Amino acid sequence: MTERTRFDLAPDQIPTAWFNITPDLVAAGIPPLPPLHPGTKEPITPDLLAPLFPEALIMQEVSGEQWIDIPGPVLDMYQLWRPTPLQRAIRLEQKLQTPAHIYFKYEGTSPAGSHKPNTAIAQAYYNKEAGVRRISTETGAGQWGSSLAMACNFFDLECLVFMVRASYEQKPYRRIFMETFGAKVLPSPSPTTEAGRKILGEHPDSTGSLGIAISEAIEVAAASRDTNYSIGSCLGHVLLHQTVVGLEAKQQMEMAGEHPDLVVGCVGGGSNYGGLAYPFMAGKLRGETPDMRFLATEPAACPTLTKGKYAYDFGDTAQMTPLLPMYTLGHDFVPAPVHAGGLRYHGDSPSLSLLVKEGYMEAVAYTQNEVFEAAVLFAQAQGIVPAPESAHAIRGAINEAIQAREAGQEKVILIGLSGHGHFDMQAYDDYLNGRLPEVEFNPADEAEALASLPDVPIGG
Ligand SMILES: Cc1ncc(COP(=O)(O)O)c(C=O)c1O
């Protein structure tokens, strides 16, 4: 009999509660640091966030509960595509001639093509419940905007998306996808906001960044009573919603009768990787699986975790957010327009940053061509063309599988395959025709961007 490669869950095995890592961070002696008010430098109070988020999400952001029930209407919508598949990439193993077992948890089967609807549905639901009429947001790769556009449509909310200009130009079909769900999409920086006009005044050719697009979306929400802001990554409640990924993957690895030695994912703001990793990370924090390794992968053009500084910084360019304790390249940093648009963010999730800083998680950065080489190898082995973002995780897994081969070591690797790359054909065309520049991070840019960090000491 051939080896089993698919580990499918039934619809009634979708998790019914999200998993909150905070109690485990506290118990392990590394409690998360609070976000600070940029003026007083004191921990923020929930009311500061009230103009932007509904109360239910603010409460999730600060919750110390381990489990948070998923509301029925959200679960009903999860059933449109969840549970997602976990597969063993046996054909990739064979191509690499590695003794490692490689599994991947595939979020590309969602309607928008990535993990992003897991939180978009939840955020739209809570906003609708709170009586909000419209949601504004940013999008890098277009995956988040697509997901929120769909979720807003389901809950009868208007949706305004500021799309990073580099992606807006690279990916017209993502814009059309969002418009199909009734969203309004503007290239960012745009002349419609003060933050956008300021950037355009200084850099008329700006290709944009997630930090700038976030500023524009927040500005709109802060100025209108009936509009809230929604974020696609980085904050605690977003990672919380994404834990359905890891909770399912845990059940599926049990079905496969294996435990991962290594969990690898890509990190933009940290949501898909946190969502996959945290249910496994709890075991490491509790001392049950001390040897399990966690590898966060990122682009060499925007190496937040590997070259950034652990500091309090703004989440956006125009300095509108609270100060977040995180690895950052500086809120002014505008990464080169690499194709992994969803990974072009100057900061990272505070909890994930903390885990890297405390040595529970490793991080590595790759350049574009080595990432696309891995993506093509994976596609040719498994038939799935991965999103450029997800391909960073594949690169990490392949490198580990090659090391396992060289060391003659059996190893179980779990990849977070966060999305498909069906809207990224331009990127693949550029790679296949040798047109992808090897963009490396310029340390001079870092020095300049870090110079703008707020002067706030950070513990530890
Ligand atoms: C497919 C895909 N993977 C990963 C990311 C990175 O975001 P995060 O770190 O929040 O998962 C994005 C962001 O747009 C994405 O579209």
C-alpha cells in the first residue's frame, strides 16, 4: 500500500474556540509588554482604541483567557472552506532525496486564497454587531484586502482598501477581486488623506509600504464616526483568530502519527505563522516539547526579525498607532518593491517578536531568487503554485530537509503554506525570465529609519 499523504478533518472538527498564547507567555516568565500611549508613554487604556475597533476585539487584544469561543455566525462562515488540508509532501521529499518527512498545512483553499479570511470574517462580524457601517484597511499583497472585501460583503458592510502602490500596479486582478465584492480600492500613498499627501509631497514616486497604507486607513477611520479600522496582521486579536490553523494542524499531525521537530512559516506581521505555531509553541513554553524548533522566515529586502531592533515603535508611518514593543526597521522604512508584498512590513507582532528575542523562535531571511527557486520546485513536486510570501517558508523547509539528508537525520518538518500564488504570475514570469533583482537590505537605510524611533526604553 502507498503511504498516506492526506489528513483531512470533518467539518465538525473545526475548532470552536481560538487559542490565546498570553497565559503561557506569562507562566513562562516572559509576560508581553504593554503597548504605550505615544504622548504619555504610559500603557494604553482600551478607550484609546475605541474610535478604531469594536469593544469585543479590544477585549480580545488584552485578554488573559486561554480559550475564546468562536461565535456561531463566524463558525458557520468558516464552514465555507474549513477545515483546510494537511498533506505530506512526499513527492517533494522524493525530489530532495531527504529522510525528512515534510508536511504542509495549506490555507490556499480559502475563497480568497490565503489564511486571511480566518480573521477577516471574525473582524467583520464583531464590527457588524457593534453597529459599524464601513471598514477601512490596508493591503500589501492584496490577500488581506480580498479577504476583508469578501467578509464585509457577507456582513453587509462597506469596505475601503488602501492598497500599497507597488502591489496595486503589479496585481490589477487582486484589485478587481476586491471590487467584485463591492470594495473601493485606492493606491497608497493616495491624495485622499493627509498622511498620503505628505508622503506624495516628499516622494511623488513612492511605491508605498504597509506602514503608509495603515496610516491612511487609520486616518479615515479616526475621522468618521461610522467607520472602523481593521488590521490584517500584527495585533494580538489577529493572531488569535489565526490559531484555528494551528489547532487543526495539531489534530491532523496526530492523525498522521507524527510530531513536528520543526514548524516553519513566513512572517509579514506574524499572523499566519503565529496562528500555526502558537498551539505547538504552548508545549515548548510549558516544557513539554523543549526540543521542538520554530523557524520564522522573511525577505532579505525587509529583514525585520533578523536585522531589526527590538524597540518600542509605531505600527504605521504617520505615527498614529500606539507604540508597540517589537522588532522594527523603523516606521519610516520603505522596503524595496519585492514581489512578496505581504512581507513588506517594518514591524512584527509583539508576541512573536518576544518569542524570537527570548530564543524560543529562530529567524532567517532569504533573497527573492532563492525563494522563487524553492517555489518552483514545490510547484513541480506538489502541483501547488505557492504565494511568494509562503514560498519563504518553503525555502526554509527545503534547506532543513537538505541538511537532514546530509546529516542522515530523520526529521519531521511542518510548513505553514499560507496561500496560493495564482495572482502572482507576473512575479513567476519575472523569476522564470531572470528579471528578478536580488534586493538586499541596505544598512544605511536602517540607520536612517531607526534614527526616527521614539525614545522609549524597553525592558529586558
Ligand atoms: C499569502 C500570504 N502569506 C503571508 C502573508 C504575511 O502576513 P502575516 O505575517 O500576517 O501572515 C501575507 C500577507 O499579505 C500573505 O498574503
